[in-house]
Amino acid sequence: MRGRLNLTEDGAALLDFAGTKVLLDLVDPLPEDVADTWVELFIEHDKVSVCPYAL
């Protein structure tokens, strides 16, 4: 999955994936300097859960 990473004011991470926002559940907070950068995530499909969430 590739997209632009954004951080919210409360420290949550959002990945803009082709116009869809994906909320990432983080174990540790991300550094502030990664905000608005392009990232690529490599995740095993059996380790992913998808839940609808209204922002």
C-alpha cells in the first residue's frame, strides 16, 4: 500500500490511499517530521483488519 502519511492533532496517523483515508493503529507515536510524506507499507494480508470509521 502506498500513500501520503498525515498526522492528526491528537497523534493519530492517516494514510491517504488513492483518495481514501486509512486510519493506522500505531504502537508507538510517529516523529512529527514524517507528516505529509509518501510511504509504502508492506503488511501480510492475514495481519490486516478493516473497520469502517467516520472521520
